[in-house]
Amino acid sequence: MLPENLTISVIDVLNYHQKKEKVSVSARSYSAITLRLKTAGKYICNGKTIAFEPVSVCIIPEGVSYERNNLEEDILVIHFNMLNCVFDGIQIFKVTDGEKYKALFLKALNLKYENNVGCMYKITSIVYEIFSELVRDAGFGNNPKDNRIIESAEYMRQNFWNPELSIEELAKKIGVSPAFFRREFNRVYGTSPKSYLDALRIQYAKTLLETDYFSQKEISYRCGFSDVGYFRTVFKRKIGKSIKEYLADSTRFNY
């Protein structure tokens, strides 16, 4: 589910020639949204097979490792950071008007090539427009019956820095049992509330790490982790690299 105040930061836009092959992709520190117009294929992620048909928009969130089987095709891709929303798995959206989405992706790509002052602001606005169209066309929005769960996720986004925040507290706030809360949260967001909370904390940790202002211990505390060792463990699990490797990796935005 998308928050109304979704915040994204665009990294790159590209037209990528994909060969007919099976590839393994390790967890990356950024998300990607792709448009596939001509061919079908499948992702294998966390032991699950996620098939896509021609004329599909695919969102691959950061921190997700997967295998991909695909046919040869030129695909349009936008890499971005999503700062206040977390998906634990790959999202596939079959759309009816592929040309509409193609026009938006190509507009973003052309702006990148023009490289005029302020172009990234314009590209970012196009990505928001793509999400808006997905909400309208593919149901990528909020179901009113899930409002309590959505409210709990918003509470997490506002209070993730609090080390006392617990699943039991969140369940109590919306008047359900912890077991029911975990089950419904997983149904709505495709991940456990604990994993969602950890991902929010790690997203913020990345921004603090790159400032070089704080020690790892200080960052763990500011992000809601009471133990720096556990913070390091969660970081490596979510990002696929240790903190030291992440900061030393000058190629972490590679395709």
C-alpha cells in the first residue's frame, strides 16, 4: 500500500537491452520500476515464483535478491530510493494501456539525456505520475477495509526511531491481538510488521551513514535500535552488505 505522502528520490533512468537468459541479482541499495511491453517472464524471490505478462509494470524494492528468467527485450527502467514506504517483495502490475506508461518512461529518459538544470525534479514528478496511474489502473492504492493496518504503518513511519515501539503496542493501538495484527499486516503489505519496521530504520540509517557525522552506535540509537550489534546484523540482512562494505562500495548505484 502506498502512503499519500510517498517520498522518492530518483537515481537514474535507462533503456536497457535485456538478453534471453537466466540471471541472479543480489540485493541492491535502491529500488527499480520497469516497463515490459513485449515479453513475459518470471522472477524467483524468497522461494516464490512471480510471473509477469507482456505490458506489465514491475517494482523491485531495495534489499531484495532474486533470479530472473526472461526473453530478449529492450526495457525501460527507473532506479530510485523510496524513503517512507517498504515492500518486502517484487510487485507486478498488469496494465491495459502500455503506450501511456511508455510515454511517461520515455519522457523521463529524454529529460535525463537533455540533462538540463532542474531535470531531476521533472523526472521525479514523472515517477509520481507513474505511481498515480498505477493507483488508478491497477489498484495500487488503499482498500478502505484495511484502514486500521494502514494507520499502524503510518504510525511506524512517524515513530520508528523509538526503541520502545513494539508489535504488541501497535496491535493494542488498533484494538486487535498481536497474532491478528501480524497476519493482517502481512496480508496488506506482504511482509511482517517487524520486517517493515526494521526496513524503515535501515532506510534512515543509510541517510545518516552517508553524512559521516555520526558513529555506528549513535546511528543505531537514532534509528530505534537499542543494540549496535543487532543494528549491524539487520543492516547486512536488508542491504546485502555490511555497513563497511556499503560505505566503501562506490558502485552501489550500478545497473
